[in-house]
Amino acid sequence: MDMPGRITPTNADGDGALLRNIDQAAAGSHEAIQEVADAARPTVDRISSGAHQAVDKIADVASQAADTLSATGGQLKEAQERLVEDAGRFMRNNPVASLGIAVAAGFLLSRLFSSR
């Protein structure tokens, strides 16, 4: 026995019209969702491609920056080596002047860092 107010295939127009309508609505919803997904796919692909290109550009810039820093580091190391060689040569050629410069620098540093 059917309860009043309950919809079943036997009390909905006798031939299941309500269930057919629900099935048709569900099928229509699935079709609409598929159409939206199909329409969005090119946009998603374009955005994804743009994101990949941006990442590639950033990686290229970072690689170039690393190469530049590496070259600059090499140049700085060479400059330091030349400076050390020049200082050593000056001290060998001018020992008295080197001693005077060292004493003056020590005096200035002690005055600069002394606590009052």
C-alpha cells in the first residue's frame, strides 16, 4: 500500500512520468556541465601554457643572473689576487714605509675602537 504524499512510479501519472522527468533533467544537467567543461578547456589550456612560458622565462633570467654572478665572482677573485700581490711587492720594496703605514693604521684603529 502506498503512503499518501509519497511519489512512486505507480502514483505519478501511472506510467513513471515523474521518474522520466527526473532522468531527463539529470541527463540535461550532465550535458550542460559537459558543454561548460568543453568550452572552458581552451581557456584553461591557454592559461596553463602562459604559466609554463612565464616559469620558463623566470628560469632563463635566473640562469643568466647566476652566470653573471659567477663571472663577477671570478673577476673579484682575480682583483683580490692582484691586490695581494701588489701589496706584497710594495712591502718587499719599501719595508720602512710599510712598517710606518702598519703602525699608523694600528694607532688609528685602536683610537677608533677604544671605549671611553
